[in-house]
Amino acid sequence: MRLGRSFSRRTVVLTLPESCWSSETLHRPSGRIAEQGGDAFYRGDLADRMVEDVRRHGGNWTREDLAAYGAVVREPVHGTYRGYEVLGASPPSAGGVVLIEMLNVLESADLSEPFDDAKVHLMVEAMRRAYYDRSRYLGDPDFLDMPVEELTSKEYARSLFTGIDLQKATASMGLHREEGGVKENMETTHFSIIDREGNAVANTFTLEDNFGSKAVVTGLGFLLNNEMHDFNINPDVPSHQGGFGGNPNLIGPGKRMLSSMSPTIVLREGRPFLITGSPGGRTITNTVLQVLIGMIDRGMSLRQAVDAARVSHNWLPDVIRYEAGRWNRSILANLQKRRHSLKDIEFLGDAHSIWIDPVSGLYHGEADFRRMGWAEGF
Ligand code: DON
């Protein structure tokens, strides 16, 4: 594979205290899983040791919980945007549905350059509405019937678009009368891959917070996540990330929590055109949206689309978070005149992406420099 650009490689080595692992065991779990498949992890002695360790530290896992769990392969959510096909993550991630809903709404708008405050306003209003639907409708498909087709339909998007006031911000509380909350946390990882045959992978991986639950199963060398945070504990209480979710994502036995992860592959004429995704909790889908708009609407190169200043609106809290120091002040002032509340944030997302030039077929890997990472070809 040839890359359009090359980047200096940055390596970070993380070490865990010796009490967390032993040389005899550290590399074994992955080898066992490779040889024996998922059963090696969810059943048998690896499972016993995880359960034992979690219980020793006050947790309440059981062997049955693990044995009943397994990865599920699901069909991607499918949409189109200005002639491109968009394949997105299906529930229990909200990513694909929310992204396609926003793109459908924005298809009615001209988002080409110059990308002024009127266009940011439209984008934010699409975010507000799609994230409101996220909190109203989305959760674990094994427990919920979700109106995915309706939410991703062009007709619904047109009705949302016509409800947007082109001059000023809609009050999120006007969409629904509930309360918002506090802040976001960011430690997920996304990478994009394509091989010489054109097989593409968009992979977003999350432990939720930095180092997940910060617990390593003694002797096994891997961290346990703390994804339980992604559930809504109480329909009247915002999540620790400041997002607000309704009953569809209420915590319950055996349920999978609602995610925002949005690994995305965009096809043009049936062939991979863009592979992207991002960390960033509930802001993830908005980052992916803006990479797509950069490439498809704003005539940007992938490098420019990844670098472009980002905003995020998640319905509640009713505020636009914008990347500090990256936005033109007059755009920000004009958004305030439109009655948007603004809050700066150091950065949003980390969208390591690949663009496949439809003419030359060349692969262009672009790292997002907001955090760390690099593009590389083998
Ligand atoms: O699946 C989700 O939406 C969250 N667990 C993602 C958390 C996240 O992105 C935090 N790091 N940036």
C-alpha cells in the first residue's frame, strides 16, 4: 500500500505494575483466544479467574454472566449522502443512526465553502435533533424495538430540516423538557485500515474511561472496562458525561449499553472512499459527521477535513462545544447572536482516517494530530 503522506512515528510505552501480571501468564490469554475462540475467554479458567478477581475486589460478577455473553455480529446501518453510501455502526451503538440522521437533514442544505456561521448553525441544529432522538429511542436492540428505518429516512430528515429556524438556535429544552448536565471524558481509540485488495476496517475500541475500571485481572494482564457508565441509571439523571438519556437506555439485567462509537466506511460507486471514526464519548458521531462534510461538501482534502475546527452539540446540555482557538471569532459571535450558548473545549475527537482516491486508487492515510497516532503503510 502506498500512502499519500508519511508521518513521523511516535511510540508510547505504557507499563503496568508487576503486581498486575506475571511473565508466565501475560501473553497467554490472547494466544488462547486466538487458538480456541471466544469460549476461551467467556468460559473456562480465564473466566473463572476474572470472576474470582472481580469478586475479590468487591464486584458481583458470576460465571453465568460471562458464559451468557458473547460478541454479536450485526448488519451495518445504511444511508446515503449526496450520492455516497454510508455504512455505519448499528445499535447498540447510536453512531450509525445518529450520523445518517444528521447527514439526511443536512442534505437539504448547501454546506460548501465559505463555511460561515449560518452553516455551522445548521449543522448544530441537525446534531441537536439527532442526539435528542438518540436519547429518546436508542438502546440495546435485543431489548427494544427501535424506529431505525424511520430515523434514517429522508422523509423524516426533511421534516426535521423544515423545523429548523434558520436564524436562531432551537432551545433543546423546547424539544423536550428535561435537564442537562456536566462534562465529557475522552479516552477511546479509533483506527482505520485498508489492505491491497480494498478490504476496509473502521475500528473504534473503548474501555470508556482512561484505563477503564483501572482494574487488571490478577495474572491475566488485561484491563476491565467500565462501560456500565454508558447506561442511564435513572431516567431523570444525566450520565456522568453530561449526556441525558431516556428510558430506552435504562440499565437492566442482560442489556448492552448504548454507545456513540461511529466507525464508518463511506463508499462511492460501491467502492471504499473514506474510512473514519473517532473517540470522544458522545461527541464521536459529530466528529465523524464533520470529517464527511469536510470531504463531501467543503471540497477539502482528507488532511484539511481532519484538521478543520470542530463543534459538537448533543441536544443536552444545550450548548455548542467548540474547539478553542480554531474558530473564526466572527462565526462564534454570530452563533451567539443566533442564541446559541457556546463553551470552548481544548479539542474534539481524534479521527484517524483513510481516503481512497477514486481516480488513482491511491490510499491516503491521515492521522489526527489532536491526540497521538500516525499513518503507516506496509
Ligand atoms: O461507547 C461509547 O460511546 C463510549 N464508551 C465511548 C467513550 C469514549 O469515547 C471515551 N473516550 N474518548
